[in-house]
Amino acid sequence: MANPRNTETLASLKAALKGQSSFYVVDYQGLPSNQIVALRKDLRGIGASILVAKNTLIHKAVSELGFEMRDVFHGPSALVLVGEDAVTPVKKLAEFAKKNDKGIPQAKGGVLDGEMLDAKKLEALSNMPSKDELRAQVVGVLSSKLSEFVGILEAKVAKDEGASA
């Protein structure tokens, strides 16, 4: 007979994963409880959350979504559920890991918009700019090109006015 607490935890994991197209699995072993609380607070501030449960329960919940990630679940694992922006939580986890001398939490793997990612891909993702940063870059490029175009038009108008005078 299944342990009622495990059954309840599995049900809550399934409910939390329902509708999630992106989530990450991280190693949090060695992180003091006060830092775990701080990490939870940081993640909550960006619309993400971290859930700690037994590997077997997390794996079972994830595998019911169609993802076979058995190789990711070794050692203590936590599940990071992301909001609309899937890049910001990875960046926040990487920043948090850089702040402590142990480099924890460490990404193990995850799923981004339905595609499985390994730890290396998550690290590369953490180095990418966020959506807002990319939008700002595009706006910057467009505005500089528009400024150049306006300058060319003004020079043409000035040249045409000088030629007709």
C-alpha cells in the first residue's frame, strides 16, 4: 500500500506541473536552509517556484508528462517551475550559484517549451539575454538605423535646397 504522504506529494507535483511547458531540475544539496529560503523568495519574485520532493516522486510526475529523465535524478533534486519567461529563472539560478562558494544550486537538466535540455544547454541558456534584453537590443538597432535614414533625408533636402537657390 502506498504511503499517503507520498501519494499526496505526487498529486501536488502533478498539479503543479499541469500546464507547464518548461521546468528545470537542480541539485540543491549543501545549500543551508536560510539560502534555500532566499532562493525561493528570489524565484517567487520573478514568477517561478522551487519544489523539493523525493526523486522518485518528481521522476514519476515528470514521466507522466512524457519526459524520460531518469539520468537527471541522482542525489537530492528540486524542481523549478517557471512562469512565462523561461530564461529569467535559469539566469537567477546561475546568479545565485555564483554568489555562494559551493556553486549551488547546480542545474541537472530540464524541459524548455517541450524540449528536453541537459545541464550544458541550461548553462548556455543562462548566458543568453532575456526577452526584455533582446527586445531592447532590437529597438536600439532599429532606432539607430532610423536615425541614419533621417540624417540621409535631411542631407538630401539640404542639398536640393542649396541647388535650387
